[in-house]
Amino acid sequence: MAVGRPARARQASRELDGAAAPPLPAGPWLEVGDRPRAAAAPPRPVIGAVRPQVDGGRYPAKAAIGDFVAVEADVFVDGHDELSCVLLYAHAAERSWSRAPLRALGNDRWQGGFPVHALGDHHFVIQAAPDPFASWRRDLRARVAVHEDLSGELAVGAALLEEAAERAGATERALLLEAAGALRRAPGRLRAPVDASPLPGGDGTVGGLVFDELLAELVRRHPDPDQVTSSQTFAVRVEPELARFGTWYELFPRSASPDPSRPGTLADVEARLGYLAHLGIDVLYLPPIHPIGRTHRKGPDGAPTAGPDDPGSPWAIGADEGGHTAVHPDLGTLADFDRLVAAAAEHGIAVALDLAFQCSPDHPWVRQHPEWFRHRPDGSIRYAENPPKKYEDIYPFDFDTPAWRDLWLALLDVVRFWIDRGVKVFRVDNPHTKPFPFWEWLIREVKGEHPEVIFLAEAFTRPKVMQHLAKLGFSQSYTYFAWRSAKWELEQYFTELTRTEVADYFRPNLWPNTPDILTDELQFGGTPAFVARLVLAATLGASYGIYGPAFELGEHVAREAGSEEYRGSEKYAVRHWDLERPDSLAELVARVNRIRRDHPALHHDSTLRFHHVDNDQLIAYSKTHLVEEPRYLGPQPAHEPREPDVVVVVVNLDHHHVQSGWVDLDLGVLGLPPDGPYLMHDLLTDARFEWRGPHNFVRLDPAVV
Amino acid sequence: MAVGRPARARQASRELDGAAAPPLPAGPWLEVGDRPRAAAAPPRPVIGAVRPQVDGGRYPAKAAIGDFVAVEADVFVDGHDELSCVLLYAHAAERSWSRAPLRALGNDRWQGGFPVHALGDHHFVIQAAPDPFASWRRDLRARVAVHEDLSGELAVGAALLEEAAERAGATERALLLEAAGALRRAPGRLRAPVDASPLPGGDGTVGGLVFDELLAELVRRHPDPDQVTSSQTFAVRVEPELARFGTWYELFPRSASPDPSRPGTLADVEARLGYLAHLGIDVLYLPPIHPIGRTHRKGPDGAPTAGPDDPGSPWAIGADEGGHTAVHPDLGTLADFDRLVAAAAEHGIAVALDLAFQCSPDHPWVRQHPEWFRHRPDGSIRYAENPPKKYEDIYPFDFDTPAWRDLWLALLDVVRFWIDRGVKVFRVDNPHTKPFPFWEWLIREVKGEHPEVIFLAEAFTRPKVMQHLAKLGFSQSYTYFAWRSAKWELEQYFTELTRTEVADYFRPNLWPNTPDILTDELQFGGTPAFVARLVLAATLGASYGIYGPAFELGEHVAREAGSEEYRGSEKYAVRHWDLERPDSLAELVARVNRIRRDHPALHHDSTLRFHHVDNDQLIAYSKTHLVEEPRYLGPQPAHEPREPDVVVVVVNLDHHHVQSGWVDLDLGVLGLPPDGPYLMHDLLTDARFEWRGPHNFVRLDPAVV
């Protein structure tokens, strides 16, 4: 860890003073930021309302590797000139821009996009210029139709070709000058439609030459640089596909023992990897695995005092045995951890650690760096408080301490420590109680070295704060999903998350339960509630997770009435779970996750659409993966040749009664004709139904899984 | 006109290369742009989604003099700290910021505002800082409630006061230190609620001191500068009230003669001012009054050739007698014009001229400055075309000519010429066919010298182009109103114009007719159509206008079926109008405009709300001027003590049949209780009705005015 530290520290300190914009490559039109010649009038096109963008380009938008990033903008110019628009894009490490066309959608909206095949920040710029040759061609067509004498006009077109030739390289110049010459030699009167009379001295025709699309494109590539308008530069941060699509599973290693007589260890977790792989898990998230403080340790169910054998909360990090880079001795050793990470990788499972940036009073840093904490007038360190509530087992950091640089770098080094041991996924505990600039800096630093790393923000707080953390760089975010039960709430919330500009930067990760969240619905809804919430999470969200084995074993008893805490919470106690219980939902979880993997439509959230059902207890929605030009949908899987995939989900939100109703599918959204029959394949039961047209009947019994 | 020209030209040229941001004054918190000390961690609050703003601050928002400019922003910080937010604002010419509080609206939205009493650009900035003293007070209240020992906490509060004292001036410092001392001497245990025990050695009480609002405000004024976040600086352009509220009237001076045997003159227009004042007109807009070209002059109804006595289109500007700064000899002299402007001013009427930046082939500039126009390969100047249509009587300027600086400055000088003769209002002809950068520059130049000048954009084109012209600085814009007939179209369009961010910069000016626009509705709706469209324009829009006397005299015959051109259009012919005709709507126009002047609710568009009617042929809406704290409504009249004013409008959109229905008023919007009775005063008939609750019956007969 100490290797290279001074150099890294210097670099980080420099960054802390304000990151410079990355240098941008030169482009095929204009170097971005190039000023037109002062002698020329300012360029006339206007570019605005670019998407994706986050706060006017202040933060990068998000995409996953392999995505096609759809880009849109308003582009227009005064008068009646035709416009030419291009999209320039480049990976931050590239020295030159790639170029993609933009096409007009109507109402001055233009669209294009680019595929992303590398991790890290990409930049894009939109450039627009009047296209006088295209305007000339449009007008010429109208002139031919009324039999105008074109002698003058053909010379105008020739002059435009000659001007483009001056700006072109040798080969293109020759082609353009040849075409110009042909126009200058052509007769002054053409016939409509497009004249086919042979060009004097050539083997083409006048009309064929004038309306040749390759010629038009050749001219378009060499606009007058004085007339080119450039948008600002926007960034898109490309992350692994796991940032967009994955199934998470949280478990407490100390409860992973198969032997009820002893607590679990990292080795026990390793032994459980086969089970998790069978469930279809992609990310195994472990609560903090570090030594736990003894001072003011919490007892069972969060009692203010602990007995001698109570293990304490894993979030009270740090003891004599070490702090954020140590493994709790009861769980094993760093070598055990390394073995777990390697074994998990063999199962295709990433191990995620918890970044809980706080200390128990026994954390080594409390003695080594008292200046990293807040103090009372009597010199004692302030524990966490939400007056009158006290959390005496937790010392928060003082992120504004005069020694903030040392503290921030030490925390960065914690992340680097675990990355060096193979951890690429971090769940960040309560990021909203640490400064925003800290996260922006930390994530930028880590991503600069390791663009493959993923951060999940565990912030259950006000919407704008959650959104801001996502803007700062968190790859994924916990959501309000657990508390959205009614159809209207689910529709409203997931429409906001997937259909507004929030989708450009905020990736939801849906959890029906967590160790802190046992909702009323799960407490009182029985198995049907667990089934419904699993299906909703797994299909509304490309990323979702469960806290197990509590989830698949239907754990549902609260600490007391009105509480969302589990009775006998694993946060404060060692639990033992019988994975073999016949009522386990493990097979259902496995089946749902197999369906997720098999269906690319479920690998992203951008195509989520709700469909009407005439029963408020039934919710219906679809996700699609169609073979067509992408309309603006935010980042989405790239449109390589593929099979179209359509998934329709109907869920009974009533956990106690059979519900039925007429589903009113928007068949256009599904790529289906308005009235033909189509086969519906029930992926859970493997049954098949023939449906016809938009209106079809559904009946769902909560007692039948 | 030549006086000072060289200096102006230099200044303008400099501006053309890119306007520098105006210098900003120092503020009570931080100089904007000041960097916190490098040694401190970055400030933690976040400020975003500021309104009003146009394209992220790229363009100024709009307000009228006397308005209260409501300002809103998202402001939040990590954790649980209380925040303090201030709004700093200043006229561009002021050397220091004024300060206004922002209050929390909930969901991290904050609101404040500032009154504007001077023309020209104003700037505002939002600053936010954690307020540790407020957080401490909040926590202390909770601690007192559970009887904590407060000795330590009172010392913490004292330290916060002492820190603020270090940043305060001498007087405030003394007050803060005195309070700090009292806290340090206070007993360590207070009673809940607020302790009233006398402070040792003082005559106040501990609780009284701690929770004194003035003390809190005193601390709030001296935050740690390292912790202050500043938004970017936003601009609000303040224009005369006439930019927000006014009645316009367009007439052709050559048709203003009371004597059918001769064309009208400017002197005839002067003689008609009494009539216009009676109608309640604020702005008299004249189509171009300049010499008209003879080459390719258009004949009656736009015929391609003119007879010897045909007067031609006023928009074919320029002849031997002069160009854009000359008066057509048939209309009179510059002295006549001056007299008209002066006489109009005595009637409270502003004379508006037409800025039609194009030339007839006979314009002096065609000979003097051929380089300002486009040329064909044969050297001839290009006339206006929309192939295959030709407009041979019009030469457009080439705004991109290498001599663009000279051209642009010459056009600016045209505007200055008329301003110097007392013209403060300009209607700009087809601004969307000239470059956007030209308008942004020209309006900025003019407004810099004459912030009282108003520009109306006559751009009937695509929505984004019309919006962009408004962003660039046009005070007002023509709209699609003339073609919005159905209830749903009117509701949708005016909701967009008044309730979205478009309202921050786009001020609609509503015209039921113009010399170019005789809608189907007016052609075939009879007098009821004229009445309905008048009432809609005058009440949906704080600014509206009519083209008269065609409007009040019900002129409705089109040139041919399917055309929106008038038969015998005044654009190409002299007309005579009998103002005394018994069917003239002049008295109705006068009455409507009196109602407009009497009712401040009709002086702005920001409170426009539509109400439901169970009949699609009846439209109902309201405007209000209530005595309350302003919610964010865009610029609006300042909230001085005043009478509340509520106007409800119900219009029958069916010009042929009686229509009736139940109006469903949103009484909360009107400031009325949900069920009580209230008096409705019919301002057109002076009848009075008692209504009760939200549901009331309305019956409107198009035959009865």
C-alpha cells in the first residue's frame, strides 16, 4: 500500500484543487474550441437541448460497455438553408474524433449515436454547418420542374464544388473539380424529372451527377470552417455491463455457517458459492468484514449494551486487530478473503464490499489520527448523534478537518487496497452523510485508475440528494422501490426513473428487502408478497438484489409493531439459516434469474413501458429489445444484428385474493401488428397462450406461484 | 447620425468578437468567483435548477420594470446540517450586491426574489452555506427536551458565536462576543421548554438568548467563507412595462385618409390619434414608411406587374428618394413624422416602426454597396427566391458578406436613426431569415444605449426558431394564436407559453389578424368570430394587437378560396375605411381595453389558469393578482400592498350556436373559499350574478355581444 504513495498523494492533491478538462483531439471538421477567422461573421447554426447531458455537461452521463449511446439535439439555422450535422466522439484516451451522421427527426430535432466498446470517459460534440450545396440541389429540383434556364444555376453549383475542393485533400479535390467541370460544361436547360441527357464529354448524366448522394456527402465533409457551430463537449462515462445489469445478493458471513454451533467464516461463504451460482447471482455483497469495536458495542436487536458474547454491528468498524483494511479474525484472514474472491470469480460472481466510512471508538485511526474526528470542548471525540438519539459506538469522520487531504487520501487508499485484492464492486454506506465533493473526487480518482470499478450508493434520502450522488459518479443507486406498492406509485416512480433525464445518470438497483428494511408488505403479505416483490424487482430493474437467506426463506417478523427492523436482526447477532427448508423460494429465484439472463429485453431499463389494465390490483409492463433504429432511449445495448425480444410482465399486487382483468397492450411498443394473433409464453410455468389484438384477459391467483 | 460613428463602430466591432461578461460587484458573503482558501476542503452545499434561467444562463431572462422577480433553486447539503441561503442581486451598473433571504419550500427547493425598479440587465447569484449555529440550536432544543447536561454544548454554541465574531465588523463582533460570554457563564442544565432562568450577571435568560432570531440572523450573516457555495451568475433583462402589457394597432398610413379621393399621409394618421386613444391603443405600429421601389413593383393583390398608379408594397424598401431612413414623399416628411410621434406621445401612444431589413432593387444601397448583396455568376444581384417562387422586387442582404461589419453597423445605425427621432418600439419583419448572431448583437447594442427600446419579433415559423429569437433578446414575439381555435389547442398552447420555462424569456403578443393573416375563422365566422377572437386575444395575452380598421370593420373577404390574404390587400393598394359604420366594433374594442387597463390581473400572463367546462365549445380561464407571497410564476408585477383582482373569462368558441355548460372553477386558484357565495361582475354588460361554490352554469349566445 505504501508503494507509490507519495506520487499518488501529489496527484490527488492537485486534482483536489479542481480538475482540468481533459485535452480534446482534433476533429474532421474543426478542432473543438477553434475560433473562426475573426474576419468572418459568427457561424449561424444553433445547437441546443443536447441529450444525454447532466446539468449542462457538468457531470458525465452513463453508459455500459457495448451500449449504443443515442444522442439527440435541437439544431437549426435562420432562413431556408439545408443543414449538415455531425456527431464527433472519442474515448478520452483517443487522439482523434470519430464521426457519425445525425439525421433530422422533424421539428428541428436531430439524432445519431455511437457505440462504446471501451471502459472510461468518452466525449462527444455536435457540429452543424449550413450545407449550401444541399440547398442548391433542393432548389435546382424545383427549378427543373418549372423549366427554368439553369445556365447560371449550374455555374453556382460548380462554384460550390470548387469551394469544397479547396478545403479537401488531393484525391477528393480531384473528384470535386471533375464534377465542377462537368457542371460548367452541361447544357443550361435540364428536363424534369432528373435529366438523363449525357454530359458532354462524360459518361454520366447531368441529373445523375447533380443528385449523386456520394458527391453530396463529399461536399458535406468540407464545409466552410467559418460557418461551423460546435456544441460544448459532453462526457459519457462507460462502465462494465454489470453496472447496468446484474443480480445482487447480500449475506452476513458470520451467519453463513452450516453448523449451528459456530459462527460462519469467509470459508463458509466460499462453500456457499455453488448455491449462489445456482440462484443466478452476479454480485455477492458482504457487509463490513472488518474488526468490530468493543466500546459501546450494541447488543441484540440494537440494545444499548452488549453481553460478552454479542458480536456487535459490523458497521462499528475497527478494533485493536485493525481497521478498514483488516479482516475480522473470527471471519478468517486476508488469505481467506483472497480465496473467496478467486473462487467467486470462477462462478462468475463478483464480491462486493461495503464502504462504511466511519469508525468505532476502538479503530486504530482514533488514536493515530484524532485530528480526523470532531471534538467536544472537553477534548473528547464526538460520537454520531441525531439528538436526542446517540450512536456512541460510531465516530463519524470530520471531512472538513484542516487535515482533510490526509483523511481523504487515506480513504482512497482503503478503496485501492481492496481493488488490489480483486474487489471491483463497492456498496457505499450512507454516502449522503459525507460531502458531495469527496465522492466526486474519490470516484474520479478510482475510475481514472480502474474504470471497471462499480459503486452502489446506499442513500435512502430525499430525491434530489439521491440524484445528485448519481450525478457525482455512483454507478448505481438504491431506490424507494421497497416502499412503492400500489400500481400508481410503481408506474409514476419507474416512469420518472426510466423516461426522464434522470435516466441519463441514475441507474436504479431494486431491493425488496435489506437488513434495515423489512416492509409492511413482506411482514404481512405471506409468500405471495415475497413472490410478487421478487418478480417486480427482477423485471422492473435490470439491476436488483435480495438480502438473503432472509429473503428466500421468507423471514418476515419485525422487531416490534410498526418497525421495519427484523426481530433478531443479523446486524447485531449471528444467525443460522436452513437453506434446505421446503418452503424456500430459492428455486423461484433461480428460475427468475435464468429468465433474466436469457432475455436481453430485461438487461436494461430504457424500454420499460406500462400498459393499461382495468384492475388497479394488476400491473402490466413490458421491456423490449427490438431490431430497429434507436429512438432516444438513453444508453442501451448496441443494435447489432439480433433476435427481437419482448417481455411482458403482469403482476397481481393483491397478495390475498385472485385478481383478473383485461390487459390493454400497446402493440406498437411491442413491435406487433395491431390485430394479428401472437403467442404468449409464460416464462414461469412454460405454458403458452395465443393472444390476439390489444385486449386480452388475465387472471392471477396469489396462492399459485 | 455621423456624430460619434467611428467610436461606436470600434465598440461594436469589439463586441462582435464576443461579449465579455459584465464585471460583478463584491457581495456581503463572498465576491462571486472568489476561491475558497486552497487549504480548506471544497464547500459542501449544492445549488442547481435555478429559475429564472435561459439555456443555463447563456441568455438573460426577462422582466418588466416594477416586477417582483421570483427566484427558485434546488439547494441542499450532505448530512443533517441546517442551511443558510441568500440571493444576491444587483443592476449591472451597481457596484455592490443587494441581499434577500431565500426560504425553504420543502423537497430541497428554495425561493426568494427581488423587485426591479430600473431598466437594463440585472444579475443575481445564489449562495448557500451550512449554518452550524442553526443546527446547534435545533439539536439543543432536542437535548433540553430529554434533560441532557448541556455544559459542553453551551460551550460549543459559544465557540460558534466567537467564530462568527471573528468574521464580523466591530459592532456585530461586540454583540456576538457578549452572547458567547453569556453562554459560557450559563448553567449546564436547562429546563424544557426553553429555560427562563436569568443568566448569571445578565438580565435576559439562557433560552431567550439561544433562541433569539436576531442572534441567529447575525451569525448567519458571517458564514465561514470556505464553506460558501455560489451559483453561477444569471441575468434578468428589465424592460419597460409596455414589453409586458400593451394594446397594439397596425394601420397603413396611406389608407388613413378621410377623403376617398386621395391617399392618406402621416398627417392623417396624426388626425386619427384621438380615435386610437378612444380605442385604448398603447402602440401604433406602422408598416414601412419609406420610399417604395419601382423595379418589379407588385400590382394589386400581389400581381407580378404594377400599373403606373399602383403604390407597391411598403416592404419593397428604397427608391431614388432614399432608403431605410427616409420617409415616402407621398406620406410626408421627416418633420411630419416627428410631429406624429410627439402628438401620439401626448395621447399616451407609442409609435412603432417596422424593421424590414431588405431592399428594393432601387434602394440607394444597391448602388452604393453592391457588396452587401448576393450575386449570380453573371454579376447580377440575387433577388429573393423560394424556388420556384421569385420575389424580384426584393433583394435580401448577404449577412455573411466579407463586408458584414459595415452592413451590420449600417443596419444598427438605421435603428439608432429612428430612436433618435423618438421611436422606442420596433416590429421586426421576418427576423428568422436573418442570422441569429446578428440579432443578438444588434439588440444588445441598442439595449446598452437605450434599455427602454422594445423589439417585437414577427417570426411565424417553427417553434424552436421562434423561441430562440426570444432568447436572443426580442422583447415580444408573434405567436400561433391566430390559428389556435379549438379549446384543446388554446389550452395546450397557452399552458406551454405561460407555465413552462418558455415563460422566462418568451412574451407572446396575440394578433387575431394581420395584413398577412385572415384566418378561416374570421372569413366565415361573422361578427361573433371577431368578438370572440378579440376577447381571447385581449385576455389570454397581456400584449395583443389588431390590424385595423380591417379588424373593427369586420373585413373578411379573402383573395381566393383557401387563401389567408385579404382581397384588395392594403399591402398593394390604398384603401379607404369608413370608421363611422354602424357595425364597427370600435366601441367593443374600447370597452375591452378599458377593462384591461382597470384590471391588474390582465397585465401579465403568469397567473393564467384554465378551468374545466363540460362543453368543448366553451373555454374558461382566469388571471389573478392576489395579495400573497409569490410562488414561482416568472416575472410578475411587484407585490406591493394592493387590492386582490380576479378576472374569469368564459368564451363561446362556436360562432353560430348558443352554447351552455357547467363551469368548474378551481376556487383555490382564485383565492376564494371552497363553498361560499361570491359576486361575478360581467365586465362587458355590467350585470352581476351571485355564484356559489365551484360549479356554475353559463349560457352564451354568439348573437349577443
